[in-house]
Amino acid sequence: MEKVRWGVIGAGGIADRRTIPGMLKSRFAELVAVMSWPKEDADRVAQKYGVKAYYTVEELLADPKIDAVYIATPVYLHKTHAVAAAEAGKHFLLEKPLARTAAEAEEIVQAVRKAGVKATEGYMMKFHPLHKRAKELIEEGKLGKPVLGRAQLTTWYPDIPGAWRQDPEKGGGGALIDMATHCYDLLSWLMGSKIVQVYAIANTQTFQYPVDDSSTTLLLFENGAHGVVDSFFNIPDAAVKNRLEVYGDRGSIMSEGSIGQSGAGEMVACLMKEVGGYDALQERRPEDFPAEKIEAEPADMYTLEVDYLSECILEDKKPEINTLESGLEIMRVVDAAYESARTGRAVKL
């Protein structure tokens, strides 16, 4: 079987923890080279996976044996590396968020259009089997009209000297741009609608770094549905369930633990075939909750996102999932959310 030959730019961090192991299981991808800095990091990862090491982006992009690249460098380097990849004729998977601002993201989108390469963004949670099943139930009309979505993603991220995510010039912000973006994207996909208005609170409550360790966002979708996203850097990992909840006028779909990197989690649905009249007592007894456990075949989200772009490349078809255009929309939401947090006002997109 023909495979897409991949190189990795920024082979430490998430690349080494999740994406490269996922890539190695791909049906349509072959890892051939990695690039990282300092030199010792590149050598370590290259030796670990038995591939060629590069020490500069330019050298890796000049390799004619590489068809596509996965870019997992810090956010402030995304625009430079993505534009360079496009100009070198390399297809690419770019880690989220696309850039620090919507303006930078727009430059990436334009470079891809000009070069004619295929590119997607690393919002891998849309490939989670449970999330895909939830999407199917919503599209089948089982939930009725979606009216509210809530997504929660938090982690414990204390002061760490030199951490680029804690530097606003390198990361573009804190918990909101780093984690809430996952939730904006996931909810917009599940609700089947763009975000058109936001009201956000983003501040630093616990740590000393100059980016937000706390963020809460209210969303309004184009179809009228509401959304709530809470993403924090200052809640212990073991204390949070990372919940996803989607409500419609015929029921609900709820999960715990499906939002995150692991691909784990459990999901239940309460889907009503008939909805009765007004109940003045409004009793909500646990034994009356008609919950059904949602099952889905386990799969590696990182493998699936690499599979998807690789298959698009091999079949010469335009990506429709995790497109850079949808990523640009999310970056406009980020800009609006930070403006809302600064001004204390809701912002329309």
C-alpha cells in the first residue's frame, strides 16, 4: 500500500507523547524524519523511532523524500513554519491553535491556498469515537434541536521557568487560547453551527505568570444555541471530570473524560421519543432518567487525524474536517473572547 512519507517539525512534547506513536499505527503514513532543537533532542527522538534527524526546518523541508510534515512547535512559530512548509510544497498537519491571532492564521490560510497544498489542524477530539457517535446521533435528529452545549477542559499547570505557554508573546495567551479553543471547536462541530457572539472572563487567580490561568466563555451559535466553555490551568487534574454535555429539546448527551488527550471516557444519552406536557412538580428522580450508555469502538485519535490527511493526500481530495478555514474561525473567536475579557462586554463576530 502506498503511504505518505512524513517529517515532524518540533518532535518533543505532544509529538513524542501522542502524535508520533499514533502516526506509527497509521495505515497511510510512514514516519521518515524528525526535526527538533537542541540537537540532542532531535537525535534522541530520531534514535527512538529509527528515522533521520534534522536540526533545522529548512533542511527537513528541502528533503524530496518527505511528502508531508506535522508541525508541533510553539504557537509563536506556527505561522513561520506553516508558511515555509506550504512554500516548499509540503502538505501539513498543524497543531492547534493555528497561530497567536486571527491575523497570523489568515496568513497561513492564504499561503496554503497559493501553494495548493493540503493542510489540516490538530483538533484531534473530533476523531474521538464517542464524539463521532454523538455527532451521528445529533445529525440523525435524536437529540432534537440542539439548544445548549457545555465543554470543560482543565489541567494543573503551575509556574514553570521558561515554559512558552506561560509567555503571552509565545503562546498568545493562557488557558483560553491553549485549551478553550479545543472546546470551541468541538462544540461548534457538534452543534453544526458557527459561533457568532462571545462573552468571556479570563484572568489569573492562582499563579504568577502573565497569562490567564482561568477562563470561562459564554457562546452564542448562529442557530441560536448557547454554549459554555470552562478551561482552567489551576484545578488539580484528579479533581475534574472534563465533562461534555449537549442538550436538545428531545434530550441530552453527556460524557466524562472524553475531552482530553487519552481517548478514554464514558458517554450516556437521554433521548426522548416523546416529550410530555408541562410538569408542575418538575420531579427529577434518578430512577426516572432513561439513560442509555453510548458505545463506540476504541481508536487512537492521533492515528485517525494522521490517517485522514494522509488519505486526502493519496486520493487528492480536499480536506473537510479540521480545515484551516474552520481553524481561522476559531481564532476569530479567541480574539473576540480576549477582547470581551478586557472590556467586560459581549463581542459579536
